[in-house]
Amino acid sequence: MSTDIARRNGLIQLLATVLHRGTWFGSSVIAVGVALRMLGWSGTSSTMIGTRIITAGILLFIVLPVLRVLLMLIVFVRERDFRFGAIAMLVLAIILLGSVLGVALPMQDTRADQNSN
């Protein structure tokens, strides 16, 4: 019984570490991008590079929760806790479906608007 508690505490600590370090890393990437934009002159490539770095930092913040669910899936399967593994797999499938639909549907709406003009 105490090994289950220790294992769960290890999982909680691992997830907290991943989220903590990921948040600091994403914040650092955004800070570098903001600094490049502030130091760059208008119309130069450093402004564009800064914008892309800021976008990468924001993408890191979007990916962090997905990484957490993926990490939980791996841990649950390794521990042979297939019920929670199936739940984590379902959550990942919902995130993937939402992402695919979020990318595909606006493109279809844009095409329909262009055809009506």
C-alpha cells in the first residue's frame, strides 16, 4: 500500500517538474523574442525573427498540457493501470481531433466564402 502512495507521489513530482521547467523554458523563449523585437529596428529581419521566437514560446505553452497527458499515459501503461491509460488515451484522441478540426474547418469556411464571391 505504501508503494502505491510512493509511486503516485513520484508521478506527481515528475509531472510538476515537467510543467515547472516547461513553463520557465517557454517564458524564457518569449522573453528572448520580446528582447529581439525591442532591440530591432522597424522593417529589419530581427523583428521578424523576434516574432517567430515569441510564437515558438507560445506554442510551447500550448504543448505543455498535451505533454503532461502523454507522460501520464506512458506512466499508467508502464504501471499496468490500463483503466487510467485508456482515459489518458481518450483525452489525447480528443485533443488530436480538436486540433485537426480546428485547422481543417476554418480552411473550408474560407473556401466557401471565396466561392460565393
